[in-house]
Amino acid sequence: MIERAAAVIREAEVFVITAGAGMGVDSGLPDFRGDHGFWQAYPAYAQLGLSFAECATPQHFIKDPHFAWGFYGHRTNLYRNTIPHDGFNIIKKWIEHNNAEYFVVTSNVDGQFQQAGYDEERMYEVHGSIHRLQCQARCNDRIWRNNEVFRIDESTMRAGDPLPRCLVCGKVCRPNILMFGDNSWLHNRTLKQNQAFDRFINNNSGRRIVVIEMGAGEAIPTIRKISERIGRKKNATVLRINPREPAISKPHMTMSCGALAGLKQIDELFFKKKKERSLCRCL
Ligand SMILES: NC(=O)c1ccc[n+]([C@@H]2O[C@H](COP(=O)([O-])OP(=O)(O)OC[C@H]3O[C@@H](n4cnc5c(N)ncnc54)[C@H](O)[C@@H]3O)[C@@H](O)[C@H]2O)c1
Ligand SMILES: [Zn+2]
């Protein structure tokens, strides 16, 4: 399987990189796998008996904004301070080597691909980004960069003042992320990214596409479905890397391991074969 994955990647003209929360695990970020995974990452919410879905709702920004920003401010700080693992660089290196086109599709809101040097214009963040803000009351359609500083009391997970505010109406604002039970998410930025991705796929149809999917779970299967949809195109092959939920139907490929470990294994073959080939040409 690894040999085949390396061969497909070596021949790829187009890379579609799809990622869920598991992509961040090797950078030290928590996924929110079940209540226990979430509570392990955030013991304060275990004490309060609150699940991820109960913390991630827009109602908190209305009823208790210090609580709401405790959760999102903590995560903003965490993602800002995280160094993306080497797997991000490995894929970038392959793309450059092949002189290939690429696009990133992710349900993560953490901006880790941009942090690793991927182009903001080649990004489809299906659930939005924590690094962008919007009005909680939707008094206007503006989405702006999150340059706020957050101070969080980790024993209570509450944010200190001042809280970030809407540039127009002055109410406490919120991250531009699709939350649970969310009627006020502004999706215009994500919609533009979606349209850019659709154009990208149309412009590259017929070329050799590899979809490299990492850390996308079955619980919220948005990313897996996108990978599989692109995988149905002519000349497209999906490689799914996932230690716990690796299933995918043939002819697509799967590796049941962490993203970094999987990418490193392929990388060794990718360059070994390249070296062997150039050696052959020399002889
Ligand atoms: N960093 C973020 O932005 C972030 C963090 C947590 C959750 N979320 C979002 O919340 C939703 C649900 O989150 P969730 O945690 O249940 O995610 P999820 O359902 O995507 O599950 C995580 C997946 O990652 C896999 N995984 C675990 N370790 C891995 C590794 N080292 N390498 C590759 N894969 C690995 C697991 O097998 C699982 O399938 C998703 O939309 C997700 O994107 C985002
Ligand atoms: Zn407003």
C-alpha cells in the first residue's frame, strides 16, 4: 500500500489535501473525540459536565460572553502558539517537487495550514476560522481578522475583560465559526472559498489528482464525503490516513496510522524511488 501511495503521489499533478481534527494531533493539539477526549483536553468542562457540543454554541455569546470567550479565546491562543508538525512540510515539498497545483479543504478552524505556509487563497475552511470575527447579532456582514489578546483563567475557563466587540454595533462579537445550533454564522467568506475550490476542481478535471485525507472522523463526516466525492472523478485517487477510522473502498488507499507517521513513511519511498530513477538515467 505504501509503495502504491508513493507512486500515485509521485505522479500527481493536482493535490487536494483534506483534513479533520486528527491532523493537529501530531502537533500536540487535542481532537475532541467523544466526551472523554474533550474533557481530557479541558478538565474544567468535565467539572461542569459540559460536552463539546454544549460549549460550542452561539447562545453563550449572548447569555454569558465571558464563558463563551473562555472556550474560544483559549483555543485562539493555543492555535496561535502551535507549530505545525513536519507532515505539513512533507506535503508542501511533494507539491513543489511535482510542480503541482493544490487546494486545502479542512473542517479545522485552527489556521494550521496557513501557519505552515500554505496559501490563504487555496483554502476552503468548511466550518470557518477562529482567526476571523463577526458580529454575534449579525448587525452587518463584515468578517474581520482576529487580532485580539485573550486572558483566560484556566481553572474556570472564563475570559477576562476586555472582550472583543463588533466594529459596528459594539456588542461582544464571536468567532466566524459554524457552531452547534447556529443560525447567526456568516458564511460569506466560506462560500467564496467553496466557490474557489469548485473552480479549482473544474479547471483541473482530467488531470491526475491525489486526495490526501488526514484525521477526518466519521462523527461529522463532511470532510470524508468531500474526499470521496473528488475520488469518484476520473484519474483521482484518495489516500486516507487515519489510525482509528481508516476504512475506504477500493481502488482508494488507506493507512491506519497517524498523519505524521504515514507521511514520513511515504516520503522515504518518494525520494528513494526518485534517487533510484535519476541514478538509472545516469548509468
Ligand atoms: N483544531 C481544530 O480546528 C479542531 C479541533 C477539534 C475539533 N474540531 C472540529 O470539530 C469537529 C469534530 O471534531 P473531532 O475531534 O470529533 O474530530 P473528528 O471527528 O475529525 O475525529 C478525529 C479523527 O482523527 C483521527 N486521528 C486521531 N489521531 C490522529 C493522528 N495522529 N493522525 C491522523 N488522524 C488522527 C481519529 O481516528 C478520528 O477519526 C470537526 O469538524 C473538527 O474539524 C476542530
Ligand atoms: Zn454588530
